[in-house]
Amino acid sequence: MSSKQLQTEKLFVQFNVDKVEAKFVESPQFQNWFISVSKLYNKKTEKGEIADKLQEEAWRSGGKSADDIFKLLKLDEKKEKFFESTMLGTWVSYVTMLEKFKVKSDEFVVIRYLEKKFGDMNLACMLSMEKKQNNDAMKKVITDFQRMQFKRWMAEKGMDPK
């Protein structure tokens, strides 16, 4: 996590934005936090990051679960083809961010969710099929998912993916 991201999270707590219950975006806490965070980010590309973080914080403060956002982003409608969605990165980012707020975070949270949804062997097959069919950028994402699944299998089940 970059230092700007860490500062953003610290400011979120400092301004008590997580305590806002109604009219989140209109609250003085949010407005003050947004102004402070905006000063941290001054490049155009970083403004998109601000928007993403704002959205994630709004979902989190609204109590949205990983499953809620999976459905909101319509990843569930794509079934096995959800890997091809441009929203997959948004969902992974949100799930990862949610996990950081737990006392004991789970490095396998994304893979656990997907295995629960599709089954571990079915997910492994889906990843293998997608890896063969997609472009180089997508292959990297699929490979990262495979590595995470294999790492979990080795750590928790004593399985060797070979």
C-alpha cells in the first residue's frame, strides 16, 4: 500500500468519516476528509484513485459485503465469464480493503469467496480455461488468481497443485 493510501485511511479515521450515518457525501466530516485527500493527490491519474477510494468507503460505511458488491457490479450475472468484466478489479480492491479492517486479515479472502461461490476444483478449471483464451493482460490476472489458489491449497490443505 502506498504512503498516500495509508495517509488517506488515517485521515478517514481522523475526520471520523466512518462514524457518519446519514447523508455521507454531504457530511462535514466527509467534506473535510475529501479536501485533505484531494491535496494529497494532484495528478489526473490519481484523481481516479480518489474516486475509487471514495466509492469503496461509501460501500463500507453503508455496510456492503463482498457479496453485495459482487452482485452490484453484476459479476454474478456473468457466471463463469466474470473474469472478463472490467469491474473485477473494483470488486477485488473492495474485498481486499474490507479485509484490512479485520483484526486478523485473511490473505486468501478473494479466493475463498470465489471457491465458495464456484467450488475449488471448478474455480481451478475456470481459471485454467480462461488463461488459455484471454489476452496477455488478462492472463496475468488469471495467473495471480491461480497462484493465490495454489498457495492456499499448499498452506491449508497440504495439497500440491501439480
